[in-house]
Amino acid sequence: MAVKNITILGSGVMGHGIAQVSATAGYNVVLRDIEQGFLDKAMEKIRWSLDKLVSKEKISKEEGDSIFGRITPVVDLKEAVKDAELVIEVVPEIMDLKKKVYAELDEVAAPEVIFASNTSTLPITEIANTTSRPDKFIGIHFFNPPQLMKLVEVIPGEKTSQEITDLTKDYVKSVNKQAVLCRKDVPGFIINRLFIPMVHEACYAKDRTGATLEEIDSAVKFNLGFPMGIFELADFTGMDVIHKATVEMHLRDKKVINPHPTVEKMFDEKKLGQKSGEGYYKYSDDKYERVELSQELAQKFNPIQLVANILNNAAWLVTNGASDIEEIEKAAQLGLGLKKPLFETAKEIGIKNIVDELNKLAEEHGEFYKPDPLLTSMQ
């Protein structure tokens, strides 16, 4: 099976980004949305992005024009999928909306067309089962912005055929991205299973130790090798995104996340982070400003509780057959920007110290912290 024609449903930031990277790789792309106005805006943004690449001499003007020429905006769904071999759905992360879109899509797409859902938290198997082709249904999670982020998580559902999984990985490679396979359809897949719970854990660490935001963030950045602090990263991602992922993940698995009330409170108060001018930190204008973090501040907070949390979730992924250490490290490096492998950091701190910390937290704060058998065995 060779894919040449791709239809992308949804022309927002992710949708038009995926359209651009696909057209750049030589695919014929139909970009579909429910209103012409949305499509006009998306095409403008693609044009702007390509012009920027031309001005930076990354591509020639001719290349820019031919990439743009491979993207066709269409409103009518039936028309949009008539030649498609692969449909990538990029509608908002609302289960009922996704199901509604697939009900319409299933009616009009030829039976051999592959469906891929770009989701960061919703269960692939559940969406797939609403269609007549769960064996041709897969999760494909691009990171924002798709033009720049190298990582794509590929998530087969329970009934996805091996052929479709292989084909999806080939597609990811063809658009110059790196695929990480999440072998089981688990809540949060790989990256969100590591990142989202850690935001909550950082809130608990702040409560329990009295450390400041800057001290915790400095320790995360300088001692754990993150590109920025965890609160800074949360503000950068957006509390709306984090809250939504939290709700979805916790709904499906109480063990994955220990929700801290601050996250929901910030979401309710519209303190969404950088995009709203205030999250954990305050931001003065549109330009991205970095919080003042330092090696000196990093010495004032011991991040063992945060390492224990992220490692326990990484170990859970291995124990439950969703991933392995090598793939998790690749995902963390590409998706979270980690400068140092997680398990290397863990060995420096000492696996025994991490297990002891988890046992101590479990005694004080409940079963959630119980160390995964893999960690216990690695002591």
C-alpha cells in the first residue's frame, strides 16, 4: 500500500502545520474545514510560513510555490475524501465531536481509506470502534508546532493491523519526523504520561517543601536537564491543554495522576499561562520572556520527588508493555527536550533513593506513590 493522497480534517494550528509538512514531503494534500473562512486563514498561514523559509534560504521560491500548490482547501467532506488514501483528523480534543466527525467520515470515505486521529490523550480504541474499520484506524500524535517538532507518537488501537502501523511509521519518516511507537492505547500515551502528572507533582512539592516556583524550576532545568522549568513549561503549554489532558487521563486511570486543585483553579480563573498573560508566572506582553532561573536557586530544592514521579510513570509504561526504556528516552529527548536521559539521571540520584522516596510518599500520602515493580527490581 502506497500513500500519495492525504486529506487533513481541521485547519487549525496543528491541521495546517501537518498539511504543510506533508506537502513539503511531496504528498498531495486536501485540507478540509467546515467554513471557507477557516481555510482562507489556514492557507494564509501556510503561505507565510513557506515565504519565511524562502527568505531564510531554506527552500527556493519555486519549491515554496510547488509545496503550496500541492495543498487544496475544500469545505465539502465528500469532495475532500474522494481521492484520499489516508485521512488525518485534527479536530479539537472533544470525544463527542471526534465521534461525530468519524460517523460522517465513515459514510463518505471508501472502505480501504485509513483513518488516523491526531490526539494527545483520547483513547484510540474507543474512537476506532465507532467506525466500520477499527483495523484501519490509528493514533498519530504530532507535537506543536508540527513544522518544528521532530517527534510523532504512533498509537495503534486494539484492533489496528500491523500493516497500518508500519505504513503510519513510514509516513512519519517520509515527512522527516521521528516516530515513537506507543504499543498500547494507554492514557496519556508516552509523553503526556510523563509530563502532565509531573506538573501536578510540582504543585505538591511546592506545598510540601515551601520552595518557590523559581527554585523548583531551576532544579528541574539545571539538575534534571529539562530545557526549562516545569512551571515554565506548563505556562508555555497552556493550562487549558494541561487541564483537559488531566481530566481525560484521570478519568481512564486513577493511578496515572494525582490531581492538584491548583491546575483546575487556574483553568477556571483563565490563568492559562503565556497565552493569557498569567499562569504560574506573569507575562507582560506577547513576546516570550524567560523566567530568571539559576544554578544558585537550583541548589535550594531537591527534585527527588519529581524524578520519582516521572520515573514511576516511565517504569509503568515498560511494566505494562506500552513502551521500553530506549523508546521512552527517545520520546523524552524529542518531545520534552530533555538534555539527559531519564534513567541516567535516576542512576545518578540512585534508584534505591528514588524507591525509598516513593515508599515514604506512599506512607504519607497514599497508594498513588507506590513504586512500580520495575523500579524495585532495579535497585
